Amino acid sequence: MVDDFDVSDVDISKVRQLVQEVISFDMTRMYYRIPNMDLENGLKPLDDDDDVNRFISYGNSSQLLEIFVDHFDVDIEEYLNTDEQWEEGHRESSDEDLNEVMVNYRFSNDEDVEVASVDYLSEEDDEIRQVRVKKLNAPRERESSVQENQQPQVCERFTYAHGEFLTELCDEYERESNVEDEVQSDNENEIVEDVETKTNPFPIHNPNVPWNIMKPIVTERYASIMELKTWLTNYALANGLQLRYQRSSKDELLVVCGPQKREEKGKNCPWRLWATWMSDERSFQVKTMHDEHRCGRQYNLGSLVTSNWIAMQYGRKIRQNPSMKLVELKESILKKYKCIVHLSQCARAKAKALGEVETSLIEHYGRLWEYAGEIRRSNPGSTARMSVEIGPYNKTYFQRFYVCFKALKDGWLLGCRRFIGLDGCFLKTICKGELLSDVGRDANNQIYPIAWAVVEVESKYSWKWFLEYLIEDIGIIDGLGVTLMSDQHKGLVEAVKDVLPLAEHRQCARHVYSNFRKKFNGIEYRSLFWAASKAGTPEEFERVMQEIKDLSRQAYDDLMERQPSTWSRAFFRTDVACDAVENGLSECFNSLIVSSRRKPIITMLEEIRVFVMERISKMTEQASKWTREIRPVIWKKIEKNKELMRFWHVVPSGGNMFEVRRGFDGYVVDTTTKTCTSRILQLSGIPCPHAVATLYFIHQDPSNYVYPSFSRTNFVATYNHKLKPLNGEKLWPKTNFTKPLPPMARRMSGRPRRARKKDASERGNQSSRSRINAFGNRVVIKTGKKVACSNCLEVGHNSRSCKNQKKDVPMHPKKPVGRPRKDKTSNEGYGNGSKRKGSSSERLMGIKRPRQSLQAPEDGV
């Protein structure tokens, strides 16, 4: 504080001299703050005389002027940004961290889910279409954000603050303290702080200070000696100081700066810190500190940076990417902390970080019995089952875990159609196994999760175990009246035959096409396949298959062997009100929980439960805002059919039967039975363009002919059942069951794969099939194509490397020139099938030949 400052004759040098007399350290830059403004908006630089004049002008209206300075090589603007993040509860990230976040965001999810086409989706599957479009556009948005050096946008999704037990291994969420420890009110906290400040004036170390601006202070108190050592390490890394512990025990700590080798007197760095326990309280305090450095920046900090410190700083990244190379870890430390470490230190740090995962996983799997008991206690009627297996040395290992809440199965039974999508997806990183899911469709054609389970592997036995519990929950006998949709997994197909023999089992057409295109690829094959899959009648299906047969007999046989009754609409049942040919529901559900599948098992199950609970609440809120009886997705489909009806002409036949025609195509619509011979109305439950044209012809509203499965009443009945909340892990009921260990590792034959095995539709993009030539044009290349030898006519090599004998090219019969004649014996008269024309001279002169008479054969016939 400077009083009676004379501003009559002052310049930048005098201000700098005045400030330097007040402070006790060197400064790099000065700033002033405009009165009545915060630091973020009111801080201005003080660099020249013009800035001094503006600075003094503010003194006319205010009697107090504030000057801020840069010190310790920290820019004040950077400090303000850090302080702003500090107040928000986030840790400051360096430029290297930001780049790493952007790169990880760009490449992390590309291999998590398969990007499928939106061209052949059912038109009412809006939710599935949005998920796929989001996946298709994600690479472009990520690449543009990286190129423009902008921070990537974060997709909105559910967030859930777990307790300490559930969050200790989570990579996406920061560790948070227990909620019960924060029950005290703000007034009580203020009273405690005031009392402590009055009784003990020494400052308390704030652990929320960013690591790169932290500095120890004399008389500052710490909770333990390890806390002081940790922040001394951060202080040394931020300033490149080679600190070492000259004396270190459980009661005292002496820290000096400089190498251990003794140098000439007067050249050693005089910095020194001494700390011990306080006598009147249990706090570790900095007693003395000589804050003066004469050493330059060091990059090899010796034993100060240990493997434990590396494991603590990079444990999250190592657990997120267990295959991280040691060289990458070493380079990251050098880039962020400007410190050189050895590969052996990185190896020990990596082993410790992964060892903590294994230890914590044992605790996670050991509490699954308690978690299942809490589900059954809080949601009566719900099912939570766990299966274990006895391994070597009579140890109990986790095998499977099944969850089905009573609210979900009641909502499905009261408001959803009898349609179920079954699928399995892999768990990521630390937890091994697969997640099986059972997803239904609500009245708005959106996903409705029913049950899910964690199993060791997707097989016939695991699917049979899952389906048996599902049948018991939803009460279906042998699958009567139920339609299932799944991929072509052999174990699932066999399990459905054993458990649900009477159910209609559809196969996802996209999976069928993926296997079909491995042998028969091309746009023409793709168009014909999807035309056959979307055919509504058997006659239309046979017509499309005949075109495929004319194109390739092998392609026709291949599709007929894949059971067309399971993937073509022409053979689907008409009492389900669902014409979907793809299992997009399960794909959509797996995409929404992709981040949860990377976490420990209980944390993953909890996030899935919270996601479903929030979704039910969200759907209930949306339903209260809808005014129509028909749901928005169904109404959108009807509006589109209204646009298509203009191509159809309605011909009444008397009564309730109508003929709807367009050119040579025609269908019969019966308004009494609500049927159309195109079967689109019966399959989807929504009036098709033929039915819409007929209804408008007789002045009827098409929305009145929508099946009751899509009504607002059914939608409300589905989401009228709510999941009841669960207590925290400290209140879970205790059990006497043996705590299971994590599942035994399954060793597959061959070398383990690091990258996901891509589908055939994901390979062969434009960049791998073409290149830019010397003229800047894109040309097609032959990479991956099979070549035939012109010498021996065999496939797999060319004539340059051919060592076989030369073979002659087989000669094909020469085709005659010109248009083929209908009858080769046309000169024999009319009786042989053609009429002989006269010569050109006869035609010019107008001479006509008499017709040859037809003579009867001698036998009189």
C-alpha cells in the first residue's frame, strides 16, 4: 500500500521504480485494474507512458488504484485463466494436455461401434437414424476441430456422481468425495473456519492449487509428510529444480537444492527448507526456508521423480490404455513436465498402475452379492441373479450377472408390442466379458430396455441362461406371439430354438448382407438385396430374386440358403405391427452406453440403471407436452405417406373395398378389416400410401386407422412405471456368500489382436482404392484385386513372375454379323413362316408377284 502518491509528474520508469521498491522480487510485467471491474474484464497492461496516463485518469474518480505484476515467470493472464478454472473445480491443463485430449477424442470412439448405413432403415426409426448420422458425421467434426485447433465439443449425456468406491477406477469422471461428508451447512463450515483462524493463524496448504504455480510457504501446515513431498516434487518440476532430501524421517524433513556431489564453496545453491511436526497439534509445518536459487534449470531430477509419482500422475491414462508403450510414456513426461526419466521407471510405474486395477477389481466383484441384494430390496419384484464357478484351488470366480427391474418388465407388458431385439457387445479395457441386452420398442418406435446381463462370452449356453431368466420375468411361454430380432450368431440361434421354439425369429438384414457381400459385392447386388428384403409380398420377393438369378445363379443360391423367411418382409407375421428388417434398436442402446462399458462392473451397471431411470423420466415429461393421440414419429410417417398418395388412383368397387392403381400396379384396400394387399399396412400398423389415398377418397382421417399399439395411452402406460432409487454402497445389505474373484482370463489361440476386427463394409474406402497421380487427379488403383496371368491363365500372379508353361487362350465361337433371321428358309414361301419380298427392280416398276397357293399334302391332312 502506497499513500500520498504524487501523480503530477510521473512516467513508466517512475512507476516501475516505485513498484520495485515495494516488492521484494523481480517482476516481468505490470498491469492495472479499472475500478469497479473484475480481473477478467478490467485488467489492462501497463507498458508505456500512454498506459500510465490512462491509469492516472482513473484516479480522478477513484481514490484507490491497484497495480498487479508478473513474477516467477508466470504470465498473469495465464494465471487468471488458471484461477478461473480453479474456482470451477477443474485442474489446469497445459497445451500438451489439450492436444492429447483432442487426439484421444478424435480416435477413441472410431473403433468402439460399427458405423452402418442409413439408406435402408425403416422410415419410422428416427432414433436409430439420429445415432447413425451422428456416427457418420463424427469423424468430419473431429477432424475439422483438430485442424482449426479448437477444443472439441462434448456430447451431452447423462452424468452420475458415484461414491469413492465406484469412482476409483473411472476414467471419464473425476474422483469426488463422499456425499455424506458434505452434509454440514455452509454456515457451519464458516464457523469452523473462523474458529480455526482465530486459534491458529498459520496458513493451511490448499491442495487445489495447480501444480505449476504451487510454491511452499513458511509456517504453512500440511496433513502429512507425504503431502509436503508430493508438492515439493511439483514445485521442482515446474521450476526445473534439482531438490533432494538431505534428511528425511517420519518426524522431520530437510530439503536442499543441488546435486549430491560437493562443489566449491560459494557455488552451491543456497535454497533450503526445514519442516517438522508441530508440538501443539497434529500438523506438519514448514519451519524455515531460505528462498533463493542460484542454479539453472535441470532436466534430470534424479530420485525426486519416482515410479510411484509417475504411477500417480499417469495411472488414469495407463488404465485407459493398458497397451501404452514405455517410449510414449517417457516422451509424454518430457513434454509436459520437462523431465527426463528412464524406461525402467516407466515400466515400474505401469506395473503399479495396472496392479492397482487388479486389486480394485477384486473388491468390485466381491461386492456384487451386496449390489444384487440392494436392487431386490429397493425395487421389490425385480430380478438380480449372479452365477459363479469354482476354479482351481476351490476358488470362486465370477461368471454371469443378470438384471431386470420390475418397472421395466411391467412397462413392456402393458404398453409395448411383443417385439424384442437381442444383441451382445464387448466390454472394454479393465473388465472382460460381454454385455447381453434385451431391448423393446415403445409406442413412438424408440428403444425401451428390458433386461441386461454380463456374461463371460457370447455362446449358446450364456444366451440360454439369459433367455431362461427373461422368460420367467416377462411370462412368455415357448415364445408364443413374440417376435425376436437378432444377428446371425449361431449360439443365439440355437438357444432360441431350445428355449423359444414358437417365437418368430428374424435375422438382421444388415448382418445378412455383410456376409453376402463378401462373395458378391457391388452396387447392383446391394440394391437388389435390399429390394428383396423390403419386398412386402411373396410375389414381389420372387420377382426381385429372379433378377438376382438372371444376374448370377451363385448369388441366388447363396441368398436362398440364408433362410429368406427370417430377413424378408414378404414372410413376416402381420400381428406384431413392426416391419423392421434391421436390429437397430440394440445397436442404438449399445451406442448410448459405450462409455459405460469401459468402467468397472458395478460402476457400469449403475450407469446403465441411472441412464434408464433418467430416460423414463424424460419420456414422461415429453408425453405431457404432446397434444395428439398419435406419437410424433408415427405422425411423421403418416405425413410422408400423404405426399406419396398423389401417385395412386382410387377406384371404388362398392361397399368398403377399393382398388388403388398406379400404371400397371394395383392393390386392394379394405377399410373394414384395415388391410391392404401390399401387406405394408398390416406389417407396420401405419396406413400405407394406398390406404391413405383410399381414406382421403372417402373423407376419412388416416390417423384413426393407426393400430392401437402406437397410441398415447400405450406410451403413457409404458413409462408410468418408474425405477426406484438405490442407496449408496455404504448402506448395501451384507451377505454371507463367498465373495467371487474377477473372471478367469481366457487365453485364445494365436497372437492377441490389438485392433478390432473390422467388418467387410468398413474396409475398402476411397483412400485405399484410389490415389492422386502426378497431374493431381484421383485414379483407381488395383490394390487388393486379383490378377490373372496372361501366360498360364492362372490367378494370383502376372506374366513377369510366371514359371509355368504357356497356355493357349480358348477360342470362343465367332458370332455371325448382323441381326439374326427369324427363319433361315424364308425363300420357300409363306407357309414356312415368312413372306418373300420382291427385288428392288420389281418394286420400282410396281410389279407384284402373285401369292403362292397353299397345297394340301398328299395324305389329305
